[in-house]
Amino acid sequence: MIRLLLFLSLPLYVIDQLTKQWIVRTFELNGEGRVVVPDFFTLHHVANTGIAFGQFNGGKYSNYIFGAVAMAALGLITWLYRKGTFPGRISRVAIALLVAGVCGNFTDRLLHGYVVDFLQFDLHVPLANPWPSFNVADSCVVCAAFLLAIASFAEVPQKEVQSDRP
């Protein structure tokens, strides 16, 4: 697992933080963005005190609550890993992605008082609101969730594997 943390989590965490630093230096908070692909992709700087994709954003204590949730999640992940809950490659990659995402957004909460979101895609889907802005860390968390869902069907926990052996 250490190799995954070093070769997957750490580089993704660094990419997340470097892109966010560039956004903070380059774009005014809630200011005009830069269209990269017309009618599809824009870079801009928005504050998110909520969770992934701006959910529960703007609450008075949201930043503190979700910061505490992030730390609890890392503790739970560590505990579950030690119990052998993530036996296969898919779940371990998912956990490495999750660690990168949680650490990236938690670092923002400490440094900026909010999570820096900056990727805005217009998917031209008829929603009440446009697709929410997000960042590299959010992408890691979403990919981790998909991989964990796959792993829940494709991998057998270590206790079950061990009990099958004579």
C-alpha cells in the first residue's frame, strides 16, 4: 500500500495543490473565468465550503464540519485497511485515490478556509443548475467511489478468503 500512496496518492495530491495554487494566483475569486473550449469548458476560481461538487456549500460551519469528516474518513480508511477490508488491487487503488482527494481538499480548508474549485464543464444537460465546478481532488474521490463499488462485487475480503482455506 505504501507504494500506491507514494506513486499514486502523492503525485495526484501534488497535481491537485499545484493546479489550485495556479488558479488562486491567476483568477479572482468568483470573478470572470477563462473559456478554454467554447460552450463546454471554463476555468474559474470558486470557493466551496461544502463537499464534492459544491453540495452543502455556504453553511456557516460547513468548512469545519466537512474538515472534521475528512479527518474521520482518513482514520476510518486506515482502520479498515488494517482489518483487511481492501484485499485486492481495485480497492487499494481506490483507497489511494480517496486519500489523495481527501488530503487535497482538507489542505485547501486549512490554507484558504474553503476548497478551491475551478473546473467548469457545460454538459448541456437540462438541469436546474449548471454542472457544479470541481477540482482534481474531487475527481479522485469520485473515481475512488466508482472503483470501490466495482471492488465490492469483484473482490473477496481477506477473512472470507482465509476461511475458505483448510
